[in-house]
Amino acid sequence: MNSLNFRFKRPSAHKMLVKASLIGLLAMSLVACNGDGGDDLDSFIKNAANTMHPKIKPLPEVKPYLALQYNADGKLTDPFRARKASNNNSVLQPNMNRPREPMEAYPLESVKYVGQLSKVKLTYALLLTPDNGVQQVKIGNYVGQNYGMVTKITDSEVELKEIVQDDLSGDWIERVSNLPLQE
């Protein structure tokens, strides 16, 4: 087998002398840049703390808090109380003296119309309550918390006539609501 011999060349003295002189020139140029004479920037930084005075405005005077009464003049209504009818002579008013029916305990939005039953000449709507109970109602029964009376039962919906209080005038007004069939 043939053995491999590697030979390393020694750098010549001339190349070493050039490298040494370049390093020396670089070192001398860096030392020359570090003069003690300084420039305007150095003198400004040294004297800046002596010549500048910060201008801080004084804090504003704190005024005492004055609590005001919500309805001092009595013109505003309390937003946290239920409004009462201002017009008691209105023709349309719910019958407050009648006994409440079981389906009036649930808000109309939480009741679902799920089916219909017919017996002889009577038609009943099957309503699903929020507690998963099924109740039968017929025309004339009350459903919901707005005095809603069932006026019509069809295959597709239950129609109600509700009596609600108008927010602005306080008068009682009728509105028609319906419960569509849920499949």
C-alpha cells in the first residue's frame, strides 16, 4: 500500500512581516482615535446636568367630592321599580281578581307548542314547560306572564292576546303573540 505524506508549507517571512505591519497600523489608528481633546458632544454631556433645570407643573388642587341625591326634584322615576298604570280609567285592563292559572307562572319565551289534541268539539294545545312537563290548554286559558289568553289553536301555532303596559304612557295595550309548533 502506498502511504500518504502530507507536507505543510511554512509561510514565508515576507508574508508574516506584512501581516504584522497591518496589525500594528490598525492598533495605532485605534489609539489615535482615542484623543483626550474630546469634541462638543463630550463637553455638552458633561455640562448638561448643570445647565438644565426641569420644569414640572404643580399638581392640580383636589376638589372635594359632593354627593348628589338621585331624584332630588322628584321628576325622575326609579328605574328599579315596576311601573304602575297612571291611567286607572283605561277601558282595557287585565282582570287582577281572577285566580291565576298554572301556565301563567312561566314566561312565554320558555314555553313550547309541541302538539295538539282534539276531543269531540274541543281542541287542546300541548305546551312543554321549562321543567319538561306537558300541559293542556284550550281557547280561553291564560299562558305567560303578560296576561296572555289563548284565542286560536291551529296545527301550526297557538295564538295569544296579551295585555301589556306601555312603557311611555303607562296605559294597558293589547298585542298578539304566537307560539309556533316545535317539531
